[in-house]
Amino acid sequence: MRRRWMAAGAALVVLGTLAVGPPASAAPPPEQHCVVDVATEEMNCYDSFRKAMAAASGGRITDAPDDARAAAVDPAFRRLLSGGGRKLDGVGAAQQGFVAQADIVIGTMYEDDNYAGSTLTYRAPSGCTVPTTDVDWVVELITPDSWNDEIGSFLAGGGGCWVSLFEHRSWLGASTPFASMDDELGVLDDAASSIRWS
Ligand SMILES: [Ca+2]
Ligand SMILES: [Ca+2]
């Protein structure tokens, strides 16, 4: 009995220690870089953009800039992305590069405009067909909830995919035209709730 009482006392001490820690608001939350499989909706998060890119590309892109904004504005990285992670030159070679590969990085959503803040990267089992009159991949409602009405900019381009964002779930409301990247979303800033890729 005595041993059991002492164990309970120890637990109370631990709880007391937690309660007097520094306030949670002392530092801004660290940036998170998450990867969602658009087909299975499985999500994994990382503490760096480079790790997220490695996971999203099936290990092919291991040297992405650690700074997510630097990646978006780097033409060499964008070429690497559109080639499915193979270092190819020229649009024709890049177009061939992603065909028949798995784990295509079809788009990275940024929390803030101008490619700043945390990121949410979508991975797909295949890329997109060239015409944007069809729909190749979709997200009917952006999850997790912390990302709904939160996107400020995006970089698409992987697997030949372009992105269109919609104000409401199920591709309703205002939308952005299909684009390979956009640093400022206008009326859709912090408003997007669903996504189409083509
Ligand atoms: Ca919305
Ligand atoms: Ca298409």
C-alpha cells in the first residue's frame, strides 16, 4: 500500500512541474513542413522543407533548399521539381522524366504570401496530362483544418501539374486560374478550401 501511495505522490509532483513551465506564447510556433498523399490522404510532417521534399519525392529530391521560400524562387529547383527529381535539361526531357514515376510532387502550399511560413506539400502517384481542360487530381476539402482558409501562395509545376484554388469546399465559389505558381492569391488569400490539379 505504501509503495502505491508514493507512486501517486510522484505523479502529482510531475504534474506540478509541467504547470509552472514557461507560457506557451513565449515563442512563435516553429514552422512545419508536411506532406500529404493526395490519393490516400496520409500525412507526415517534418521540421525542414528539405526533409519534406525528400519524403514527397520518394527520396529522389534530397538536396532541396532548406528554406522553403528559397526553393520557390530558385529556377534550378523548379526545373528539378518539374522533372520529377531527375536532373534533366529542357522541357521535353523534363516532360518525359516524370512519366511512369511514382511519388510526384504536384504542389506545395505556403501559409503566407510570397512563399513564406509553414508548407503543405501534395504528393501523387502520377503527374498530370498536358491539357488543363481536364481534372487530374483534387482535394475536396483542405485538411488538416489548420490549413483550411490559410494558404497564402503556392508552387505547383511537379509532374506537369498546375494548380487551381477554390474559395469553398467541393470546388465552389471564387477560384484562381490554373497556374504553376502564385506568390499572392488576391481574394483567395487565406480563403482557399479546395484544390484542383491539371
Ligand atoms: Ca474557404
Ligand atoms: Ca490535365
